[in-house]
Amino acid sequence: MDRDMDIAPSATKRKHYRDLAIRNGIKMSTFYSRLDYGWDLKKAATKRLTKNDEFAVYKGDDLIVMGTAKECARFMGVTEKYIGFMTTPTGKRRMEGRNNPENATTAERIPTEMLGRLENG
């Protein structure tokens, strides 16, 4: 089997999703960072950036704060980017690798569409 033939479909698929990301207004740096974080190609190219997502930040099982990334970051004295990082697969693995993972600070993203369901009960 020719090695180039194995690479071509993957490269073509990646190019397709890269082009889709551009059409969706997603920067290339964001697209490739998402792939580095373990996102699949489709999600990396189509998940829109939202500033309105809410986050729930926990210390162990205790809820510390809930709000937008900006609100959570201000409350905790960290950056908004760090709040988002804690929700990534890499961030979660790092928290699990700590000496006392049951006491680690973790965060969960609550998508905007989910908030409506929570409020309407």
C-alpha cells in the first residue's frame, strides 16, 4: 500500500474542516488549539465561541461560584482563559493528576441552551 494514499484522505478531510472553520468565523489558531486539546474535527470547526456560556466552579464537591467566565474569574482572582481551560480534556486530566484530586478545583461549562431548561425547571 502506498503511504501517500493513506495520508491524502486525512489531509483532505482536515482541509475541509479547516475551510469550514474559516466560514464559521473561527480563527485558525483556535481551530488548531481545539485539535490539540483533543476535539474532533467537526466540533473544532463548528462550535461557535460564546461569551454567554455559564460555568460552575467546584472545590471538590462544593460549588464555589457559578456565572460567566468573567464573573467566575473575577471571584477567584484568575483569568477568564483559566476558567475555560479547566473545562478542557487537558485541564481535567491535570486536575485528576494532583495529589488530592478529590479536593481539586474543577469547572464545568453550562451551555446557554441548557440554562433555559434549568430556569424553566
